[in-house]
Amino acid sequence: MLAIETNGLTKKFGKLTAVDNVNLKVDQGEIFGLLGPNGAGKSTFISMLCTILNPTSGTARVEGYDIVKRASDVRRSIGIVFQDPSIDDKLTGMENMELHADLYNVPKDVMHSRIDEVLQLVELEDRASNLVNTYSGGMRRRLEIARSLIHYPKVLFLDEPTVGLDPQSRDHIWNYIRDLKKQENITIILTTHYMEEADKLCDRIAIIDRSKIVALDTPQKLKSKIEGETIIIESSDNKLLSENVSESKLATNIMETEKELILTVENSHTALARIVELAVSVGIYIYNISIKEPDLDAAFMFFTGKEIREGGGGKELTGMAARMRGRIK
Ligand SMILES: Nc1ncnc2c1ncn2[C@@H]1O[C@H](COP(=O)(O)OP(=O)(O)OP(=O)(O)O)[C@@H](O)[C@H]1O
């Protein structure tokens, strides 16, 4: 059985289509990432799967249950950690857990052993008797993850699980998510706009842009769609350099962002010298130049024509970039 299956799932808010005709299948036990800029439709999509929003059209099943006709069965099968904190910080960690266990009718005789189990998973057992208002941001997020697991859900939805956390707390959360997959045999659907998070954690990723899935594959395969190597240049005139590189056919793909020119080349060593020569010949200063292996950032740009940036709606590529994007294997 599939953990998630959607057919033509669509959500409109007035004239705005937030989720547009999405067809998706997620296997049980996968860590599946929905990657996209702010406003792409990720939260709306998972809100429908969690039965918080009704679809405008299309259907979806979670653990075999229809999200509209069998909403209460869906709710029993899922755990949710949303972006906005929902932990009561005037209670202790333990009190929060007990409240939630009660809400989900976890039988009294197993409640405390289950609470201990999930608190151990996120390494909060020693702090359980402290008030949540003494917890750090990372600890609160960990408590929310533990709380979402109390009723043995089959599918866990994590909406931007590490947003706003420092790199160390983010690393910890990633480890807990990996452990969770191993220990609880659970399907995890996570939304994120952090490339690294999607790359490190997910078995498969759907890249979402403007309410649609524009690419879906393993991180490795998404990256392998990008041919060649990437050269990133900051110069005194990126637009002029872009035009010259294009005329000289030195790159197979050119992307221009606000600050940088991102070139895909077959061989960075031969291309580099010729690009520098070219820049000098037309009076362009090169401030910075670097070579990088294909990564998810590059894949994201290929598929969407935008950069994904923390806190932003994804910066549109301009000019040449917009015209030349999407040349994929
Ligand atoms: N209740 C609502 N009423 C009207 N428009 C909405 C509503 N909820 C979301 N939208 C709009 O739908 C689009 C998709 O929003 P959504 O929150 O699903 O995107 P997202 O990819 O999750 O972004 P973020 O990472 O910022 O949460 C946006 O244009 C948003 O403004």
C-alpha cells in the first residue's frame, strides 16, 4: 500500500490556485521532501493531506484513507509538526506530552512508556520536568516532534522542521529524523526550502514551483540531470559578460542572478582561462570566480528558473538566464 496517493489534487483560494492538479505517490517508509520557495504551495498541499483544508478538486488518500470521506481515520494515522509552535510553554515538557496523549486517547497503561520512548528519541528525557519556557528553540522543536509521535502515527508531516534554528540544532533535528525513520518505521513528508536539508535527508524530492510539481526524483538523480560543471562569477558587468560568453559559445547554460553569473561548462579548466581572457578583452573586472560540482541549488534553478533563498519567494532569473534555463539531459 502507498502512504500517500493524490490524483489531480487542487486547492484554490478565490482566483489564486495554491495547489494545481498534483499527482503524487509516496511509498511507505520513505522520507519524502517537498522543496520550493515561500508561497509555492507546500503548506497548502500538506494541509489538505492532514485534513485541515478541503481540496477544491481532485482526491487524495493517506494510508489508504480518502482525506475527505475518511478524515478521522486519516487524522489517527498521522502526526503533524507545523511551522508555528503549538507547544504550551507554561507547562512542563511532560505535561505537554500527557495532554497530547490524552487528546489522542493513548491508553493510560502504555502512555508513560510511550512518552519516555519518544522523549528519549529526541534526547529530552532529562528536561521533561522543566517548564517549556526554559527550553531553547531547538528543544521546543524536538518536543513538538516527540509529541507528534505519541499515538504511533504511520505518516509524519514536518512543515519546515528546522526553520529559524541555528546550524547545530538543525544538525541534531536531522539526526533525530533519520533515527525516527529507522526506529519507528514511519513515512515522513517534510517541506523545506533548505537545499541541504532536502539533499541530506530525503529519499526522494518533489520540486514545487508556482503550485505545481516541476520535478520529482532522488536527490542524486535530480543533480545528475545537470550536465557538466558550474562556474560562478561575480564581475563588474554580469550582463555584458553573459552576452559575450553566449556569443562565444563557451557555456552550455548561462544563468544570471542579481549578483552572479552561473555558467554550465563541459570542462571548467579549459573554459575558465578563456572566460577570463574574454572578460579582460571587453574591460570587465572579475571580482570572484569559483567552480562547483552540480548540487541541488543548480538543479532547482534548472527546473524553476529561480534561486531558492531563505525567507524569500525565490529570486527570478533574468534575461539570458530565463531564456536558457531548463536545458536538461
Ligand atoms: N488561507 C489562504 N487564503 C488565501 N490565500 C492563501 C491561503 N493560504 C495560502 N494562500 C496562498 O497560497 C499560496 C501558497 O501558499 P503556501 O503557504 O501553501 O506556500 P508554501 O510553499 O508553504 O510557502 P511557505 O514556505 O511560505 O509556507 C500563496 O500565494 C499563499 O499566499
